[in-house]
Amino acid sequence: MNKTPNANRRHIAIFGKTNSGKSSLLNAIVGQDVSLVSSTNGTTTDPVKKAMELIPFGPVVFIDTAGLDDTSELGELRVKRSLKILQSTDFALYVMDVNDLDEHTYADTVKGFQKYSILHLLVINKTDLASTEQLENVRIRFPDAVFVSADMEDNILLLKDELIKKLQNGEAEETIVGDLVPYNGKIIMVVPVDSEAPKGRLILPQVQLLRDCLDHGLKSYVVRDSELLSALTDLKDVDLVVTDSQAFKRVNEIVPVDMKLTSFSILFARYKGDLDTLVDGAAKVDELNENSRVLISEACSHNHSHEDIGRVKIPKLLNNHVGNELRYEFRMGYDFPEDIDEYDLIIHCGSCMLNRKVMQTRIDLCVEKGIKITNYGVILAYLNGILERCIEIFR
């Protein structure tokens, strides 16, 4: 994989009023005309994303949003879409026109930053259009702001430096398995090959785990479930077996009871969110009945088949466990409902295509509403009676 997926990039969103210069600022930062610039209000209608390497910090995604004071015919929808970006934002830039210092709109937006625990940097833009005396007065009012003109390259470089400093201060090392297995340890990855497996390539969680093993000096071995038994015979002192959740039952029977076992999806439950909450949510299945409503949420779009894990396999296993046909609703991508009170249980995918902020926001929403949430790997381990074994590595 030559390109870092957006799910693994820090998401930096740019907010502000219409014509504050958000799009010009984004174009200046990335060095390309990726966002349409115009003096007409409401030019930016949908969020515009641009992935780049913010050296020396690393891979990021910049997101340009519509103006928060958009009063055009579609303004309300545009503002709603802009505010929804908060759910996936790791860091925010709030851009304010030096000649339009609307502190009320800024204060309201900061409340949104606080709600989603988003650090932000205030940027006073269009400084080339202000007098020296005016700039001095504004600096007194906003002492922590960065003052720029999108047309001045040295200003943009200073802004990048300040942004990188803020990002690095809040950066913590993230690993999928590097803190669970000692240096030079051995991991066997079990990758079944069936009609759902993309031909000629591994899926993203498998690739990411391979890279995480390389980054932390772990020896990884990739086998199909049909070769797992011989692999265990060949290898000694295996620290962890990681399997695709769909092969849980078969792999559990093969792996010795004294050997650690988990799944890609359970690893991602911890990597992308709150594993304890997702484990707690799995027990909700024992309270379900024929009137229960279950939301199954998947982050990526793909063709469905008779072996689809979210739309076929999990509902079948769940119905058998409960002894009734439950009522299911399916959502994909960023289409996660804001009103979740009608559901008894939410089952989420491993969220490899979402950044951590999106997944944690969804979990927090469920906790706030008192709705139980779990994920594919956790629920499959629970239904197969091996959840305790599969989370032992995290204890």
C-alpha cells in the first residue's frame, strides 16, 4: 500500500463564516487549487477534502467547509453538513476575516469544538487588507491567534509551523498490537480466502496489522485457516493468533487453549474506539426478543453476497441465538443516524475505513443515549462463546 488511507490520517477541518478566506487558505496550505475561490457567498457547498503530507508531522487530511453563516437557499443544509464534519475532526482551524470579527459565531463554534473534544487554532485572515493600527488592536483582542494573509507565502509557512507544533503536542503513539506482544514476538494472522475476499489483495485491517508488526519488530506469519494447523506445528512460542472473525469457530478449535487468540475486528475495536464499551454491549443480545430493533452499521460500501458478514452471517447467528427473527436496519459509510433511541442494539463494523474520532463519537453518542453498541468481531466471539478468550490479550 503506497498511500496512507484517510482513516489513518489526522483530520484537520477549516471552519469560519462565508468569505472569511477558508478556501484560499486551504489552497495556500496544500499548494494547489483544490477548493473553489470566489467573492460570492456560499461558493463552498459541500466539504472539500485534500490529503497531503504535512512534513515533518505526517499524513493528514484537510477539510474545507461551507460558511457557518450561509443564508442562501440551501444554507441550512450546508451548515448542517459543515457541523457534521465535527464528528470526524481531530484538529480545527477557525478562520476569521480581520475586517469581520464576529465573536458570537466564533464562540458558538468553539462550543462544538468542546463538545467533541477538538483542539483548535484561531486564524485571523486577510491581514494585508488591514492597517497597522487595526492589526495591533486585533492582536490585543485575540492574543493566541495566528495572523495571516493567504497571499503571503511566509505567513502560510508560519501557520504550518504553528499547526505542526499543536498537532505534535497532542500526538500519542498509536499501535494496533505493538503494546500487546513483546519485541521479536510471533503473530500468526489467519486470513480465510472465500468469495468475500478481494481477489489479488489483502483487506485494509490485514495490511495495517502487517505494517504495525513491522514497525514494532514483530514477526508475522500469514496463513489461511486451512493451513493453520500445520503452521502451528512449524512454529514454536507463538504469542498471538489473529483471525478473521468469520473463521472464529474453526480457528478456536485449532489453536491450543493456552495460546492467545483474537480477531482483526476486536483489535480494531480497541484501536479505533472503546473496547470495554463494545464488549459490554455484546451482552445485550441476551435481552433481545422478536420486537427488538438492531442497527448494523458498516463504514465501507461493497457488493453484497450470500456470505456477507454484516447483512447475512451476523443476523443469522443472532436470530439463532435469540430464537426469534429480529428487526434489522442497515446503514453504510457516514450515514449514521442521529436519532438512535429506536434501536435496542447497534452492531458496528471494525471501522477500518473511519478515523478514530468518528468511531469514538458514535460510541459516545450511544453511551449518552443509553443504547448498547458492539462491533462485528466482539459479537461474533460472543455468539461463539469465546469472547473471554479473545479479550484475554488485552487484560
